Amino acid sequence: MNLKRTGTVAREVLAAALLLASAALLAMRYRALPLRMHTPINGAGDAHGMGSRDHLWLLLMMAGWCFVLMSAVNFLPVEAVNLPEGTSLKTKRKTLAVCKQIVGWLKVVLMAGLLVWIWRLVR
């Protein structure tokens, strides 16, 4: 079993599970939310304005779009790596592999942040 591939699949599944958990949490609590609610909430938990609860679905759709775009990085060819002339193919492959890992973990962090944000808004 290829450990690198298994880690990549686990990271993708984790990011997808976090996105689905956000959608499920919002769907379960949506009817209990007021029509107008305080948004956005800063790190201290203070609200800066008012908005419709429907905007939470828009937030979820934008996160889904980010998920799709970040997942597309896994299908980039080596030629997509923009490095100086004369860079070896081996270096380009290593660079692309590192970029895929960085974007993959960034996707997990983004989806976890979305889940925390939605949880704080709907609790």
C-alpha cells in the first residue's frame, strides 16, 4: 500500500466530511434560526451587522466551490508548474507534489473553519 496515496485520500475524505458536516449542521438548525441574524462574527464573538439566514447557504456554496477548485489541483500536469528555465523535470515533480500537499491541508483547514463558523452561528 502506498502511504503517500493513502494520506492524500484520507485528507480528501476528511475535507469532504467537514464540508458535509457543515451542510448537515446548517440543514438541521436552519428552521430554528431567526429570519435576520447577526453577521459577520469576529474572533471575539462580536457581531458587526445583520443579515438574512439565507446567506448561510450562500456561504456554504462558496465553500463548496473552493473545495472543487482546490481539489482540481490534484489533476494538474507537471507542465503547470511555473519555475525558471532550465529547472529539471524531477524538481518540477517534487514542487508539484509539495504544492498538492499544501493545498490539500489548506482545504482541510478551510473546511474545518467553515464548520466552526457555522456552528458558532447556529448554536
